[in-house]
Amino acid sequence: MTYRACGSCFSMDVYPYLGFETGRKYQCKACGMISPFVVEFETLEALKAFKEASK
């Protein structure tokens, strides 16, 4: 399973923008950013480690 996070705030609360009708774009519920760029992680531990390292 792959975990997706917002490329701006790294929240995992991202979903397809307009159901991908306008191309592959995601919208983040936390910051509102609309972007085709998301960061994917293989495990939740990898996401947590990335967040800790980026502080």
C-alpha cells in the first residue's frame, strides 16, 4: 500500500481534485493546495521519519 501526502504541508488528507476530470491533480484538505505533485511513501514510518527530518 502507498501513502500519499501533500507536497506543501505533508498532510495525508489529500484527495483527487474534481475526480481527476481536469487531469491528475490532488487537493489538500489541510492547506487547500491543488497540485499534480504528491509525495508517496511506502510505510507510515517512512512518512513520520520524513516529517521529523524536515523540521
